[in-house]
Amino acid sequence: MINMYQASQKYQYIEDIYKVLSKKYNSSLDIWAGFLEFLFTIRSLKKDKSAPAHVVVSKLENVSEPKQVLQRALQSLPKDQHVALITKFGILEFKHGQPENGRTMFEGIVSSYPKRMDIWAVYMDMEVKYGGSENKAQARHLFERCLANEHIMKKPKKMKLVFQKYMEYEMQAGNKKNVEKLRERVEKYLEKAFIPNKEAVSSDENSD
């Protein structure tokens, strides 16, 4: 039904449906995530006067603020689903043209869960795709933070992922010098990560 109303631009009915669903299924992550996505879409359409649906959407008054709905959702959802919903909220902020707000949401998560590589990975992807092409320093700073993260540095697979995303970013930016520097850093990291183990094995063999 929601899809049908969206297709026919009858947005005035959709929030009421989500309000009913979120009360009936208040522990459903999908319902709350869908509700938030709808509210972000409406907010963007209201701002975009060139959008075909602007005339219809502009008539909607008293539409819930996404942050208010987020707070209600966090009060209803089990704690083990909070990170997933906050991550979704951060993604929506980035996608709907509010990268600073998106960064604030992700910073809150990674400060509490610095070991969560899945969150760092999404954060990096959002920064690269929606952070703004004019703000390259912000993306590079995030990559460098990940490479310097003690929890990530201890895991070669995690470091590989960061280096891979970093190199892809620099290649897209057309910065060959930075790509070469990154390759050198990868080699140095691999030497530090694996050569000591070889030396340890060699010393053990000699002691035998």
C-alpha cells in the first residue's frame, strides 16, 4: 500500500500508515528504517522546488522530524539493533545532502565501537560517494584515521580493506603520486606484519 501511495504521490497518507505500523510492530527495525527513509525523502522533495512532486509535498504540514522518530525508535527497539538504525540514519543524512550531520552520526558510532570494521567501511563509502568532491581532505583524513586505528592495524584483512578503498579513491581522483605512495605503504606494512613472524620461525629452527 505504501508503494502504491508513493507511486501516485499521495504522500499525505504514508506517514499515518507508518505511525500505525511503528506502534503495532515497534520492535521491527525494517519498519522504523522505512519510516525514516520516507521522512528524509519528503524533506528533500520539499527543498527541491524543481522536483515534480514538490507541489504535492509542499502542502504537507506537521510532518514528523526524522530525529524525533529516531529517538522514538531507539526507545522501542532492542539495544542490539540501535547501531544498525543509527547507521541507517547516518547513511540517509549523507544521501540527502547533509554530510556534516552524517559524519556526526558515524563519529558517535565509531567512537563507541572502534573495532567495528563494518561501520568504518560504510562510513568510508559514504564519505567518498556523498561527502562532496570539493572536500577531498575530509575523505583522506578518514582513510588515515582508519590506517592509524590500533584495532584495525592488528588485523591484516582490515588493513587490506582500508588500503583497497583508499587506493580506489586516489585512482578515481587521478592522483598517481598518491597511489604510488600508498603502494609503498602497503609493502612496508606487509613487511612489518609478516617478516617478524618469519624471523621468529627461523630462530626456533636454529635453536632446535
